[in-house]
Amino acid sequence: MINPFNLDISKMKTMSDSLNAELEKTILEGEAGAGMVKAKATGTGKIVSVEVTDEVYAMGDRNDMCVLIVSAVNAALEKSNQYRAEKGMSALKDMGLRI
């Protein structure tokens, strides 16, 4: 296969694997309701936990609880996506690609 960019493919694979490993172990947190609900996601976008305080249960409104959970999960995923994009751009620059 012709490599038009004259890049070291094995080096790129190593850097990609390293980046994926880092993203997998990085945990980012989103919250809603002034911290009453917290969600954690990996840098690869996997939700690993959702915490709901007793205050949320005491509200007694299931719909409000669901809204808070969805908001916290979306906040965690947004942080994950942003982190992944930043790390990906940084990795491309490290490989010598101009962006």
C-alpha cells in the first residue's frame, strides 16, 4: 500500500493504541440539579456510574428524577466527547500532521 503522507504506520498504530488506553481509563463527570445527580463516563464515552442523592428520591417525582439523570448523563458524555476530541487533535499533532 502506498503511504502518500510518508507516515510511520506502526508508530501511528502504537500512538492510537496508547490514546485509546488513556481514554478508556480517564473518567469524566457530569452533574445535574446542583450535584444531586452525578454521572461518570470514560473518555471513550461509556457510562460507568450514576449517583443519585437521597434528596432526589425525597422529591417524589419520578419524571423530575429521570430528567436529572438524563441531564447528568448527557453532561458526562459531552465532557467525554470534548476530551476525546482534544486528545485526538493533540495525538495528530504529535504525529506531525498539520491541522
